[in-house]
Amino acid sequence: MGRIEAGSLFGTDGVRGVANVELTVEMALNLGKVMGTLRKRVAVAMDARLSSPMLKNAVIAGVTSAGGDVIDLGIAPTPGLQYYVKAKPEVEGGIVVTASHNPKEYNGIKFIQDDGREFTREMDDESENIYKSKTFNRADWSSVGQVYSDEFRRLYLDEIRAKIDEVAIQKKDFRVVIDCGNGAGCETSPQLLKELGCDVISINCHFDGRFPVRNPEPVEDNVSMLMEVVRAKSANLGIAHDGDADRATFVNEKGEFVGEDIILALMAKYYVEKSGGGKFVTPVSSSRCVEDAVKEAGGEVVYTAVGSPVVAETMLKVNAVFGGEGNGGLIFPEHLHARDGAMCAAKILELMAVEGKPISELVKVVPKYYTLKTKVQCRDRIQLLKGLKEEFPDANLMDGARIDYEDGWVLIRPSGTEPIARIFAEGKTEDKAKELLDMGLNAVKKILS
Ligand code: MG
């Protein structure tokens, strides 16, 4: 795990690692003690991974030993827990045990603030100081924390329904196929779609931490079953979630995958138009098609480093009308300053209903670019960052290196959650994108050799 090896415990999305090897129960216990030292009442939830109950129980033991009370929500989508924490004034924070989109052997632990946002970099650093110096509270026998359980689902689904035009959706009798990838969204997202009046066909919608059918990341290569079922059942839309259902990706009514950046551009344009302008926040890794769509709608793009906590934080700072990442992680500020896959699915249905067009028609307003991504093993992120600075002194070095050209750009950055370097390239033609990707790949190989 990149961040743990690099000496920093918290990556862009909390602590991540292979369960029981890199992320152990001892670490989970101590991370729980950190949270119990910082906050007195904490909601805890987990995804459906095989190692999640083990780590969740260690986390709960840690929080309560430091004197914090725990509200155990069981299996919940990450945004389900985040909304619960935001909605309950007496709950001061949250912990989610999840590795999101990572492969099945991984797990992770993520801290949530009282407003439902993920911890900021500064809060992670404070937590890490307590963790490393072991300056935890230790409650005496009469003041150890207690464990309660509660139901988040009704609260969460009602909130989403209140923030969308459900009447418009209900009139349309959409047929949708939902693929939760056996992850944490299995019970909430199909239920939400049914309550919106959709004819719902669910696949991979039972909890199974072995992920028997597909990898938890809802990228095009992993959702071929969804594409087939959409075609076979003549559905209006296919929806896929990652392992903790804070991301959603889509398949159109023809059974074709819709690019994540295109969905982001479409939704950003919808929000900017509705607001009559305003700021839109996204990481430097997002496609130029998003910037084009936002500018055309009269909005302004604010770029950040990669990682949803910094996008959410910047959205609050600049009072953004919308924000999100080009991986299906969209942030709806009227709901939660965090990604939410179920909310995203409902908003796409709202857009289809309001505009009265199928999704394949809606996306035609988004300008076409060719995007290519690849990744390469990178065990030493410090060496890569230093090399990039030397190799590309004029690049945008906000996060890795983004090198812009008139007809395209390339971004090279070490992952915050895995020991790899990611290379993104985009061009107005496929050849240009390929040329830029090869250039980026060769630069990384040269730096790491
Ligand atoms: Mg996720």
C-alpha cells in the first residue's frame, strides 16, 4: 500500500491495505482509539467484504475503550453513513470500514466529520499524530463507551427522494437494471429505484465479499453483464456501483457504456444551467469535455488535486453549485458534500425524465475527446514526484504533473491508495491521445529505472 509504505498512514481515501496483512486488527483497534479520543459519539458502518466484520469490531472496541459511544449501522453505503452522521446532531463523527473499488483482498478505514464530509488532510494528520504517539484516551471502567444500533436506510432514502424530482421520474415508468457488484449498495439502491416507480431488474444485488461475478470497480471492462442485461431486457438505463456505492456508472439504452467524464459533464452542465452560472469543482484529472460543457453553460471551473475530500472542501470554500470526479463520484451539494452513487443514479433518471430524452441522446451535447488511461507499478512515489518535477518543470504540479498542449494533455500521478502510477492522456483525436499516453509512460519508466 503506497501511503503506508511511504510512511503516511492516511491516503486520499483514508487508510487502505490488504486485510490482515497491511491493514490489521491491531491498526483498526488503534484507529478506533484515535476516533474515540477525538469524538464522543460516533456512527460506524462497513461494506460487505469478508474482512469487514473483523475490522469493524476492532474499530468499535477502540472507540469505546477511549470513552466514545458507538452507533453501529451494520452494512451501509459510505454515503448512507455520511448522511446519517450529518442528519443526527448528537453524532459527532463516523467511521466506515471499506476499501471502496479496490480488489476483494483489500480493506480500509475512513473517518467522517460531523457534517458528513470525509476528514480533511489536516484532520488526517492530527489523527496520525495521535495514532503514532499513542496518546489515546483510556476510559475507566465506569465511563467506557456503549454500543447502540440504529437504522439509517429510511432516513437516507427519504433524503434523496426529497432532493430529486420524483414525480417527473414516476411518470416515465423507466425500466432500469442495477448492478451493485455484491457491494454495500445492494439493499438501498434497488429499493430507491423501486420507490421512484421504476421497473427494477437487479443483478449482483446480494452482499458477497468474495465478489463472485465482477471486480468492485464499476469501469467498462467490469460491467459486461450489465450491458448484456440492459440489451436483453430493453431497459432505459443500466446503473453500476463500486463496492461502497459512493460512485455510479451508466450503460445507455443500447447497452453501451457511457464514459464517466461524460456523465460528469452532463450533470455539471445541468446544475450550472439551473443555477444560472456558478462554480464547478473537479480534480486536474478530469476530461476537458467537462470544462467545455461548464463554460458553455456559463459556469466557471475550479481545479483541485485528485481526491474527493479536497474536491468537497473546495466546493464549500467557493460555494460551488456542483462538483465531482471523472470516475462516477459526483457530489450534490444540496444533499451531502461527499460522493453519492444512489443520488447520482436518481439525478440521471431525473434528467432523462425532465428532458424527455434517452441517455444516448442527452450525452450528444458533450464535446468528444479521446481519453486513454494506463497504470504502471510504482513502489516509490517520492522518487516519481521528484523525477516529474525535473522532467517537466513547466507542468501543473498541483498533483503529480499535468502537461497541457493545445490539442490534448497528459497527467502522471502516483495513486493515493495503491502502489501504482496512473497516466491519463486526452486528445482531440485518438492518435493524439495515444501519442501522449506513450510519452507519459516512457517518462515514468525512465524516472523509475
Ligand atoms: Mg467508493
